[in-house]
Amino acid sequence: MGSMMYLGMYTPTILAGEPVALNKGGQQWLMQQSQHFIVHFRSELVQYAAHSLDIAEKVHQDLASQFSQMPTDKTHLTLVDDYDHFNGWATPLSSAQILLNLHSPSDINNSEGNDDGLHTLIRHEYTHIVHMELNDRAVTRARDIFDRQILFFSHALTPSRLLEGVAIYVESKNERDYGRLYDSHFAMQMRM
């Protein structure tokens, strides 16, 4: 289990792309970290933090065998339960960030049939990060000089259908045979 820190009250600014910029005023944010991830969460989601880090580290290890390079900096995971859907998003700007909405899947959305929806969600969103972080040495040097600008993330400019296609394929390519490609609802949609 990672170490835990108290972040106190957090007041985001419009110009800063902070990983916990989801403050609703006066909320207590905490942080835990592992070797490759930092998870940010409000105190009522503490039970998900260590579990999310464990899953993320396993996903990192698995994806390292599938991709030629992995992110060098820690990826920030932000846990929320503010929306009535189970989903997430990922961006490499201004740091590698993933938002995970932990609302339990209940509708038919291709995540309810999985053994562990959180695992699939983390695997999917982290695949986006790994994919968008891919680069060569010249780009790495440019990022070191000019910071994390969108022009130095060529895969982030890839059409979203291709980004999603890679993530869906990778989320389903695992030893437990789950993910959207193994879901019966998804198969029915493809038949239709």
C-alpha cells in the first residue's frame, strides 16, 4: 500500500491543470502513491485508493510487456463519484492524468459484465496515457526543454476513434478474457 498524505483544502486555478481540480469548495483531499502512480481522492473514497493503486501497478506491469516504452513520470489518478455513470478520461497534459468516476456500473454500458469494472476502467484509461506518451528521443528532449506541450504528444492528436480502438483492444487483451471485446452485449451490438 502506498503512503498517504493530507492535501487539505484545495483551490484550483483556471490556468493550472492540477490533477485534483475537481474541488467543490472546502473538501478534504488525500493522496497515496506507489512506484508509478499518485492517486488523489476525497476522504469518503479512501477505501478505493489502495485498491486503485494495486490495480494500476498490475496494469502497468502488464502493459510494459506490450508497449515499447512506458511513461517515465508518475501518472496521477483522480477518484471521484460525482456523476451517474461509470467512466473516465485521460490526458498527458500538464502531467499524465486520469480521472476515474467510481459510480457503480448499473446500466448496459459494456462495463457491467466484467469481473472488476475498476480494473477495466484503469486498464483502458492507462492505455490512453501510455499510447499518448509514446515518442522518440528528439521529442523527449523537446519535452525536457519546453515542458509538456500538446505538439510534443503526436499520439494525443490521433483521431479519437483510433485512440479508443487501441484502448478497447488492449483492455480486452489480457489473461482473464474480459473487456468489451468479450462482452456479450458488445457482440450483439456488432452483429446488429
